[in-house]
Amino acid sequence: MTDELVQTVNGTLDAHGVRGKRVAIGLSGGMDSVALLDVLHELHASRELSLSAIHVNHQLSPHAGEWEAFCRSLCAARGIALTVQRVQVKPGGSGVEAAARELRYGAFASIDADFVALAHHLDDQVETFLLQLLRGAGPKGLAGMPVVRSQESAKDGSAMSPLILRPLLEHRRSRIEAYAIARKLEWVEDESNADSRYDRNFLRNELLGQLDARFPGYRETLARAARNLADHALLAEELARIDAQSLDRGVVSADRLRQLSNARALNLLRQLFSDRGLQMPPRVRLEEALRQCREAGRDAEIQVEFGDTGLRCYRDRVELVENSPDMPANWQSRWDGSHELILPDGLGVLRSRAVVGEGIARRHFEIRAATVRGRSGGERMQPGENRPWRALKSLLQEHAIPPWERSRMPLVFFGEQLAWVPGIGVAAEFRADAGEPGIAPEWEPG
């Protein structure tokens, strides 16, 4: 049994090119992760693996310190370097389990390794499938956990995040337990696993035993269903890419939504949320958003709220926009055209590029610094030498600048004269002549 498990894990590593890599084991101290550490330790020499481990101390249990000490001792006995990260779990709307998971994966993303190996197994896969099913998830949510997947980058952006690797995913918990007993391994028991107030524990402790008695092959059957749904989820994503026909990623056409069937239009909207890594909204809310976008007139502004994000529709553009405040009415800042300017309230950054024959003529900055502020109403500018002065409001409409950007964008002035507007450009009197050094402002929204 022990050799068989080691060899099947070895085959999984082969299938995913895990040789000569840096592998950090997510070590909780429980039976599953201890068994995984033992298996990979058995294989590390033949596969030329550089092994390490990471223990995330959630500090939720009175025994958390003992578990940390156990992991230190376990790794020291095998000569495996251990990183310990202590986190403070602050439950949000999704509960303690979700908050702890987010912190745990945040810790994994910060590790300097090629892979973080986790001890998820077939029973975990089935539990995840059932939990998602009970939440009304679609094919993507029901697809379950893959053996290998990427994860979001470390928050500081300092390095590429390691891939998540699950070498035990096709093995039952009972098989892993038999391995651990045969190898005379020691592990710790998390007392919270017996608490059926947690949804996963309820399934494990109260329901799945009865299911196993009636349908002993249910694990493999549901895992196969999850794989089939993963294929359907991939096909749905590919179809959404075909249906999008957008000018840029993250934007779809309202007219296109009118042409598609309800199922394909909803699939396309779901892809917007998926691309942004956002929680999938309830179907009824998404159907309402689709209805409003389809019925909207060309100049109508549609906004359907989904938490901190709004689905906006304007001038045939449908996109997800993070809800953020308008530019403060009393805010302004001097800007010399060469340094990066951080805008208030997370509204982004104003940068510049040195150019020739375009942008704002550098000589204007040499005479006096510019002022950056938001709209206050009544602004006017001359967009070209042979063109009349125009109200900024009219120019924003003419250039199809979305209404939600107009109240957030930074405007560049010299004195009281408007010199530059994002998406419109430089006013005629401030534009660099041919061959003249210029400054091209660039706004990167927050």
C-alpha cells in the first residue's frame, strides 16, 4: 500500500513536469499533510526536488501553538526548511472558513517556490462539489479542484506566485490513512473537525457516511461529474470569447447582447465577472442587468450594482466598473509635468511621457506649474486651431467618455485655462508644435 501510493504520486508528478523544482508543502500538521510530506520526502531525491514547507498558524484554536511546534519538530527531523506565518482571521460576510482560506492562500502566494503542494484528496473534492451544488453553482463552480492551477500574484507584486499542486487529489482519505498508519506517522487532530456547525464538517460527519453505505463508488462518480463539468466550463469560456467581439478585453457590446440567446448573453456577462476574479452574482440579478442593457437607449446610462462593482452600459459599451468616489470638489494639486502625481481617494495616477511634436509644449511647464483638479462645471476648451471653443460637457459626450469616468478624471489647467483632458487630448493653445519638445499626460485610473 505504501509503495503503491508513492508510485501513483510519482506518476502524477511526471504528468505535470514536477522534476528539479522547488516544492513547498502546505503543512497543517494533520494526517493528510503529514502523509504528503512523507511521500514527497521519499521521492525528493529521485525527482531532484528542493523541498520546503509552510505552516499557516490561524491562531483560532487554543492548540494552535502546539500544532506549530509539532510542524517545526516534524520538519527538523527530516531536514526540511519550514516557514511559519501567523495570521489574524477577521471573519467577513462569508464566515470564518472563507476568511481563513483567503489568508492561507495569501501566504502560499508569497512563498519563493515553483509549487505549493497541498494534501487535498478525493473526499475533499467530493465535499467541495456538494457544497458548490448546494450553493447553486454553475459548471465552473462545480468543476472542482484541478491537480495543478495558478494563483494570484503576491500582493506586493515582487515575484511570480507558485503554482498550486495537489498530488493526492485522486486518492481516497482512507487510502492516505492506511499509508500513514503503515508508515507509523504521527499527526495532530484539529478538534474543530468534529464541529458539524461548519458546512464541510456536516457533510463529512453526518451525511457522507450514509451515502457511502448506499453508493460506495460515489466519490469516483462525483469526481467524474466534476471533470465533465470542467470541460463544459472551458467550452462556455471559449464561447464567451467568440461572442464578445469586443474592442478591448473586459468590454462587451450591448448590441451583441441583443443578438444572442438568453443563455449565451448570460454566459457572456458571467465571463466579465470571471475575468475580474469576482464572485459570480445570483442569476436573477444577472438577468435583470441583461434586460436593462438590452432595453437601454444609446445615450442612456445603465448601472446595476453588484457589491463593490457596478455593471455599466453606455453607448453600446457594457463593462464592470469598480465603485469609487468622484474627484473631491475642493482638491487640486500643482504638477510640473515630470513627476508622478498620486490622485486622491484611490482615483489613480497621473504620469507623463516625453514626446516631440505632440502633447503639451514643455515651455508651458517652464513658465509655470500646471494645476490638476476635477470638473467643477462650465469648463471650455478649443480642441483645434481652426475649431471653435466647445463646452467640455459636449466634448465628453462627443468622444463617448463614459459618465462614470467624467467625474473622476483629472484635468490639467494652466491658470484658469483647460489644457488637457483624458480621452480628448490637448487644447490648441497648449499643443506642442512640430519638432517641439512636449509632455504627454497619461491617466491610469485606480
